[in-house]
Amino acid sequence: MKRTVFFVCLLSLGLFATGLAITPQELVQRHRQALSTNQELLFNLSTIRMVGQLEKYGLQGDVGVFVSFPDRFAVAHEFSLFSERWVARGKDVELLEMTGWHRTAVRGDLFHLRALQFILGYQYLNPGVAQPTDIREVEGEVGATLLTAEGVPIRVVFDAATFLIRSFAFTGSDGLGVVMQIESYRQWDGLLLPGRLREESINPAIYTFTQCEVNRGVDGSFFNIAPAPPDSNLPERSSVRLPLQRYFGLPLIKCWIGNSPALTFLIDTALPFSVIDRSIATQLGFTPQGRRTAAVRYPLGDLAFVRLPTVLLREVEYRNKLFLAANMIPASTNIQLPVHGILGADFFHQQTISLDLTTESFRITSTRGFSPEQQWARVPLLTTGGSLAVIATLNGVETAMELSTSSGESVGFSAASETARGLLRRQGPSAEAFTVGLGFGFPETVVLLGALSLGGQTVEAPLAHLVQFPDTYPGGRRQVGWLGSGLLRRFSIHLDIPGQTAYFEPTTASREADTFNAAGLYPVRSGGKLVVQRVVPGLPAAKVGIEPGDIIIQLMGYPGEQIVFDRVYGFLNMLPGQSVSLQVQKVDGSIQDLQLRNESAF
């Protein structure tokens, strides 16, 4: 008998240690009992309405959560400068970005919404939902994993004494972790609902609900997003062609804000918002407010919000646009890119835009004025997270790739991504380099791809750049890769953003060989001089003894103090067998005439 009791005790301890001391059914049942003494109320929920205050982005605003069972759910954030809304009607989900972009949500956009819907809408109490898994009890807490209808995992922590939820954690639409701490509950109409939530994320927030109603109905308008008014003076069925300037191969365009002189903005179709330099905004009489952190691929620190009444692109006037203000000018001095801001994908969300880097032209066309040619390659345009992306076939594998016109390389990945690690494991030549363009100087490894296809249009042997972002850099953990201007210049690109379709028309550059900085030499403009900042070990510049701090006096016969800076990298991006000549002043004052030859395998 004693042996039997001892065995049962050991078994109980073993179950407790492996997380099986409480069954999924028991966990759900105890949680139901904790939420309400009226179990019939839980089984007959029809509507929930929760409203209160929100502290987020360094701003004070209002928040609303609206539930209509079985499958309608909405969240609204209202600030003085902008609104954000997410609306789910069954499997159909819409969202209104802070920039005013109203779009249909896709799977990557749903993670945040579905987690909130699952917990705040009590979806997990429905009988048809899968039971919790991976239940573990540790130090007064019970942890379990719940899955939404789309299979989005949510890690939920219950209080072991009360069986109320303490926190729930999930991966947000930006690929970064989010933890929602429920700091207090309040009883409304016989049901316990969260009174105060603390969001721990890249943009932390506090939600305080002051009014809640259960089974009293919810206005149906909360489950719809009204169409946005036209944001420009572009007439219907019309098209306007604008000139571009290419710098480092990147598209720059002139803008006028109010009565400002001409300002230079970079076009970046992978950036989900638009940016203006903070000092420029202040000089124009605007006061940036709040603060936001964004997981993008280049450093934009100290982001704040500013709403611009008008932005003029030649004769096309855009109205009432939300921009994020950042310290662009000090950063652009470092990266040698003289821009006052960036026009992101959100800026053109109501039109079709056509970009041809070879002819340096940019066309804006109204939705009803756009008529694609039959011979153009056509692919779906993805808008997950507000970036523009397409499905490309790389070495026979379909992969989502953002259209990053701010990147000079042809194909890029974060070195931390699964795809990059797979490419590094492949046998083949590689070379070390540094990034050029917006986000200058990140170390990278360059590898050769067999082929890349976009809607049937094939680019042979493009180079992939696997960028080593710092561990603390939010954009460095992104899994999705990007197609940069080095590849996009091979096509006239037509992006029908409202219709979520991209068209690719080959140009004269479509068959050109891909290149990279095979010289391994990275100068910057400093004090009017061309100063060597980085040298890659093992590549031609290092082999002839060039070192950081050396001054380039001449490059291919052009004086270093006068040569247009982006032409410098045009010379250094050599094809195999090509050479570049230069004259260098060493740190000790001696002058050397040197020649760098590309002897790489690609």
C-alpha cells in the first residue's frame, strides 16, 4: 500500500513538472468560472463594447473595442493627428493605417488583430475552438498556447489562484514580439473584463477602459471603414509624367511643401510611411509630436508625427498627408545621400505609379486612367505591413520580396533570415562588402543566384546581398527579402496599388550583368575631400595597401574633390576583368598611383 501511494505521489509530481497537472478542459472551465458566476451569460454573449483612454506613441488618445458575436470585431485608436482602425467580419479583415491608407488585410497583418480578438472578444471560449496546448504550471502561473482560426499562436498566462488571464503574448505584424499585461479587471454587467492593459512592444502602450457594456448592442457602423476622400487634385482618367534624378541608382524626386523651395525626396516603395527631416518640418512652421519606433531596414531614429496640408509634385497636389519626422540630414550626410525626406508606399495608395529608372521617369496615373499592356508580366502586389512586395522565384523557389527602391543592390536579405542562411550554406563563390545607399556601411556577404523570375520575366545571375544588421536593430530581424534598384532598373515597373497588382515591362537594361563593389573600397565625402572610410580585407583595394583615412586625389582621371559622388561607386562596381585607376594620398603624405582589377568569380 505504501508503495502504491508513493508511486501515485511521484506520478503527480511528474505530471506537474511536465505541465499536465491540469487538463485543457479543466483550464477552460476554471477560467469560465472566474469570468462570471453566471455561466449562462458566457454561453449567450451577443455584444461587448469597451471604450476608454489610450497612451501610445507619446500621445494621448481614445480606444474602443467592439464585439458582435459570432465573428465581428473592431478596434479603433483615435488621436488628434490620426486614426487607426481594424475591422474583422469573419475571414474578411480591413484596416485603416495611421497614414489614411484603407486596405484589405492579409495574413501578415492579422497577427495583432487576431490576438486581441481572441482574448478581448473571448473567442477562445467558443466550443468549436481548439483546446489549449502546452500547459505548464510554474510559480503561481499556468501557461498555455491557444491558436486562432488562422493558426496564429498566442501564449496565455493565467493566475494559478484565480484563473484570470495575467498576460498574453504573440508575434506582431512587424515580426516582433508583443506582450499584453492585464493589470486589472472590472466587472461590467456580470462579466469580468480587462480594466487596464499594458502593451510591451516596440511601441509600448497603456489601455484604460472606463466604460463597458455587455449584451446591450453595438452600432453596426463600428464594423465598417468609410471610403477615404481623394487625397490629390489628379483628375479621373488622367496621368502625369514627372522627371526623376538617379543618385546611387536610387530614384529622387522634387517636392514643394507650402511655399518651400524645391526639396529632394527619395521614393521608397518598401517603406510603409513617408518621412520628412525634422529640422525641415520645423523650419516650415510645423511642430512634430509624439514618438514612434519602426522596424525598417535603415536607421530612422526619433520618429515623430506631423501632418502636412499640401505636398506638391509639380502639378500634382497632395493634401492633408501624415508624415513621420526624423533626423534625416545628419544621417544623410553620413550615407552621402542628400535627401530631405522619403515618400513611402502610403503616399501613393490611391493611384497607380510607374517607375523607369533607365529613362529617369516617374508617372502617376489615376485608378480609372490606368490601362496595362497585354504583354507586360503581371503579378499580385502584396501590401503586408504597408510595404509593397511581390512573389519572386529565386533558384526555383517562390519567395515574397519587397520592392525596395531605396536599396542599391539587386537582391537583399537580412543575414539573420532563414533564406540568407540557406544561401550561405550553398556551395559557390561569395565576397564581403558593405551596403550603399540609404543605410550606408552595414557589412554584407555577396553571393550569386542562379536566376530570378518575376511573372515569367527572368533575370539571369543576379547577386544577393546578405546584410549583417546589428542585433539591436529592429529591421535586422525581418524575414522578408527585398528587390533593390539594381534589379528594378531592368524594368519599367507599374504598381496598381488600389488594384493590388504589379506589372513588369523589360527595358534595355534587362540583360545587363549584375555588379557589386568588387574593389572593396568605400570612400565618403568629408570636408570636400574623398576619404577612404572602409576597406574590405582580401579585395583589390586592401591588396594594394589602401587604408582607412587615405584620400583619393583622382579616380579614373576625375579630381576627387570634384567628382559627382555617386559616380565614384559607379566606377567601383566593376565587371569581372575590369579595372579602375586612382591616385591616393596616404596618411603620411606620400602619393601613389594605383590600379584595382576585379578578379572575383562573379
